[in-house]
Amino acid sequence: MVEGFPVETARLLKAVRPRAVRGAVPPVVTGITFDSRRVNPGDLFVAVPGFKTDGARFIPEALARGAVGVVVRTGVPVQAPFVVEVDDPRAALADLSAAFYAHPSCSLRVVGVTGTDGKTTTCHLIGRLLRAAGCRVAVLTTVYVALDDDVRPTPFGHTTPEAPELQAWLAGAVRAGAAYAVIEVSSHALALDRVRGVEFDVAVFTNLTPEHLDFHGTFEAYRAAKGRLFEGLGSGTKPFPKFGVVNADDPNAGYFRRVCPVPVIDYGLDRPGAAVSGRLLGLGPGGSRFEVRLPDGRRYEVATRLPGRFNVYNWLAAVGAVYALGLNLEFLPDAAPGIGPVTGRLTEVEAGQPFRVVVDFAHTPAALEAVLETLRGQGPRRVAVVVGHAGGRDPNNRPRLAEVAGRLADFVVITMDDPYDEDPAAIAAAMASALEAAGRRRDRDFQVVLDRREAIRRALAWAGPGDLVLVAGRGHEQFIPVGGRRLPFDDAAVVRELLAAGQSPG
């Protein structure tokens, strides 16, 4: 995060084209925020209409904390020394933030990665490949933020932070000397204008399955939100060529090609027509081998520590992005074996037990299916999965998750994921009903154990020599949000504690 610095108010006003300006215009503004609790003296407060409450309610608090003025939706009555009226406060928040930090994305080559699954790993691979090429790069993902080799847990509450935080992070990258930035871009971030004001050079599409329909309403609206990342490539001021990078094997590839106004580099497995074409050479628990062919005809054999066919797709997406940036990929075969996985993505937990335990972030039906198929292909005797579904997400995914777990695992423990304000028992009941409808029997094929620690203990107690236990859904996460509380909980740490305490007889 870059600390605020004075910016002429007149320059900021040009960025939003206000409908009206009332009161005495302060000569400078020292920060942009939409959170009244974080207002510092000299800041400009943007009253963003929310889903549960309107930001205009917090204008008195913002002024009391020293805000020099407020930005509101046109027609909202407000008493303040300085008022800016705009049609869309959320868009204004993004435009003001970009202007306040002097449009840092224009000083970087920026890659945005979107899709349902694989975003974090693809960002990770792009960042590591750029580092292997000797580039200075900043990376922002759900799991971590990095500047070159300095990797830290993400400080942000969203996959893609709100516009003031994102622009401040980009400005920090510029000040630190980065030449590239890689950003994980969520559908919420696109729909809510968090990345408005970021000029992307490359947009990457990983895949698409129904998710977040509770927010977007329909699959088409969800897809359209993702498409905004590609549509935005048609504007900007940077002199570099821009590209879309699209998974040709996904059924939605055609949509992303159509909405992309710049050339598309597509990628796929066993697709001779794809610009970046991969061919599997071997899959195993320790990783994968594949050959990749580039548009210029060069071919490289790649060995990676990331197992699974789905991770080969992540690799092809990353290779496509780096190729789009114009880098020579001669270093790829030497660099790939040294790039490890992201924390919480197929993370093995070993404590001397006679069976394998894997922690993974898979929380959508497609991701869970890909992970379970990968693990099944590694030859375990039996497989158990601990799985739940988060509150506030598409409830249609609950029976789908249960169906995948019941079909690909020998034993399922349904448990609490991140319930937020929903009743975890109701979520679990929906999943249990789906298992029963599929012919799975309670206590023989599955159990419902809401306490996540106890659920993990039951799965470990079930496992014997040669078996595998997958703890799915949360991966790297360190807290379980329940109502207004955040309960500390780390799946991998809990597994280690239980194994060390002898909770599993093995």
C-alpha cells in the first residue's frame, strides 16, 4: 500500500466529469476512500450505494473524521463543505483512485487472469515465468501478493481489492521498479468496477462453469462480467500490442473470442489448431510432463511439480500470456521444474501416516471433479473427501458438489465450509439429500459432521494404509467466517495437529 500524498482537486474532478460541484473546492485531496472508518483528514469520501446499506448514511462519520468533501449520486441530499454529484459513485471511485495515483497501470505491462477455476495458479505461473526471464514483476492473487521474490499473504479482503487499494498497490509496484503486474480478476471485481481504470495488456481466460449466480443472476450475466476484461483491451493509451489468451477447449471460448477486440492467442491440449498447443507426456503424483508448441513452431518439453491435467491447462495459459508479452521462452524447460504450487493447491500433508492427505481449495463442482479425478488417477486404494459449501454462493452448486464427491470418493464427510450468514446445517442438509438421491447411504457412504475439525478427524480415522483423504474447499484460508465472527481455522494445520495427536488410528 502506498501512503496518500496531496493531489490537486481540479485534476481529480476532470477524471469523473461531475454532474454538479457544490461548495468550496479544497485545493488538494490527500486520499480516496469509500469506507468511512478509514477516512483520514484531507480525504475525499465516495458514498457508494451498497447491497445492504447506502454509503450516504456514513457521510456524517466521514466528515467527522476529517473528510474534505464527499462524492454522491446525483440527487442525493447532503450537507457538506464540498459535494461532487455523479451518475455512478462506484465508477467515480475507480476513476478517482486511478487519477489520484497517477494511473500506475500505464507504467506497467499488466496481465489480468479471469475464469471460474485456475486463476490463482495461472497468475502464480505467469509471475514465476517472468521472474525466470529476469523481469521485475508484481503479482496479486487470492492467496498472496508478491514483488519479485518477496511473497506475502494477501492483505486484501477480496480476490481483487477495491479500486483505491488496487490502484495504491499498482502505484507501489511502479515505485518499487516493477515492469510487469499480474492480477487475479474476479467476476465481482469486473461487475463492480474495481478494475476500471486499470489498462490491461493481456487478458487470460481459464474456464467457465456456473458460479456466483447468487450475485450475477444468470450464467450469461456471469460470463458477460468476465468478458468485460477482454472488451476493455480495445481502449487505452499504451503503445504495446494487446492480446487475449483463451482456453480453446472450454465451451465458452467462442464467446470470449467474439468480445475480444484484439488478436486472440488460444491454447488447448491435443489441439493442432491452437496457437499454444499442449500434448500430455505423463501424469503422476509428483507432477506432470507435457510438450508445448508455440505459434512460431518452437516446441519445448516441460516437467512440472504441479500434478493433474487441469494444471497443464494452467501452464498453457501462463505460457500463452508470457508469449503474448513478447518474451522469448527458451528458458521454459529449465525454469518449470523449480516452480512449485501455490499454498493450498494440492498441498500434501505428511506426518508419518500410512496414507496420503491432500488439502485443496477446490470449491466448485468442476474444480472438485478435476482434483478428485487427478487423485484417483494416482492409484490410491480408497478415497475420502471432506467437503462443504460456502454461504452466500450459488445454492445450485451444493447438490452438484455432493454428486461429484459421492461419485468419485468412497467416503464423504459433509461439513461446514464458510457459512457467513447462512445456516451451515441447512447447507449440509441440501448436500446430504443429493447424496441420498444418488443412492449413497448415510453412515456407510457418508456422514454429516458440521464441526470441521471433527469432520477432518473422522476422515483421518476412516483412512487406512494406501488410502487418500482430500480436505477440500478452503485451501490456504486461515479463518472461517460465521455470522459476524472470523474463527481461526487452517485445514493443513488442523490435519497436522490431529495426526500428531494420534487422532487417526491409520
